[in-house]
Amino acid sequence: MTPGDKPLVWLGGEVKTPPLSSAARLEAGGLLRRLQQGEKLGMPHSRPMPSIGRRCHELRVVDADRTWRLIYRLDPDAIVIADVFAKTTPQTPTRTIESCARRLNLYDETTERR
């Protein structure tokens, strides 16, 4: 990290090999680094996820045999990662959406954010 970069706050999931391939892990790391430096990512790498909450997005990482998703929120002082999972259905499962929203709400409560 360099001065001015936003830190990553991990609430759930992780990016490691395995289960991600080495190439997918490096791609995820590169995309997260760009977010830390303040770059706004759009399709095909990221899309908004208002169903989870304000400033929430889904980072897309294509791997050899599956596609990974990282649910994150852009806070003024950090990139908050709520979950990492393999995408197996066309829509994000309701259970994942609810879990991410719950984790982010708990994070906000414990850090006195709103």
C-alpha cells in the first residue's frame, strides 16, 4: 500500500489459491488494488449491487472452471469486502445478499458508521 490508498477490510471470504487458480487470485488482487487507489471499475469487472446496500458492488473474476464474485462496498476510508464466492447461478442467491447486508450492518454498528 502507498499513502492515500484505502485499506481492505475483510468481513467474509478470502482470495487464496486454492480454490482460486493462481491467475484468478492475481486478477482479483489487481482489481482490488485499483479500487484501493480510487479507480472506479465498471463492466465487465464490476457492477453495482443496490440490493445489498448503498455503494455495494460485485467484482467479477473469471477462473478456468468457474467465475468468482467478491461483494464489496466503497467506503470513504476503506474497501469493505463482505463475501467471496463461486458464482453457480445466473442471479446472486438471496442467502448471499442477506448475509452480505447483515455483515455490513454489523460492521457499521461496531465502527459507529452510518
